[in-house]
Amino acid sequence: MAEHECCIYVDVPAPIVKKPRLLKHAGVDQGTRVGRGFSLGELKAVGLSEKLAKELNIPVDRRRRSVRQENVEALKRFLESVKELLEAKKAKPARLAPTQISEVRTSS
């Protein structure tokens, strides 16, 4: 079957959030876990709107208010990889001159 050239698949990073502090653990910080989505503040720090984030299939959690630096860095790396893939797709393949084609054939 022919591969579809219309779609580019990139893994979306998972947002990292703090676990809630529970009384049964004496209120001690329990670390981090994977969250529901990125906060609007994290999207704003990267320069994304909520609408564009949803178009890129980035999960958004409107209830979160915190801005974690590791989530901002993960979003920046994700956007850079998406931009690189789009630029690579837009770039035209290099064309060889007729003399270069004959050189390639003779060297093989």
C-alpha cells in the first residue's frame, strides 16, 4: 500500500504535574506524575494559543494555573521538531545536473 504523505506524526510530550499532598502521607510532597494537559500559562510562555495547541493535538488543562519550566522546555522542543519536519517537507529535492548524473552512473 502507498504511504500517505499528507500527515506527519510526532509524539506529543506528556505534561508533568505535582502529585497532591495527602493527609495520609503526613502532607509530604509525593513527587510528580503525568498530568491531564498543559496549562494556559505554559502555552503562553511558548507562544501558542489554546486554539493552535488543540490543532496540534497538544492536551490543554484550563484548570491548571502553575507554569512548570520542564513543561515549557518540552513544548519548545516539540515545536522545534514540528517546524523542522514542515520545513523538510516544503524543501524541494535536490536536482542533479546531467553531467553529475553520468558521474553517478559511472561511479556505481
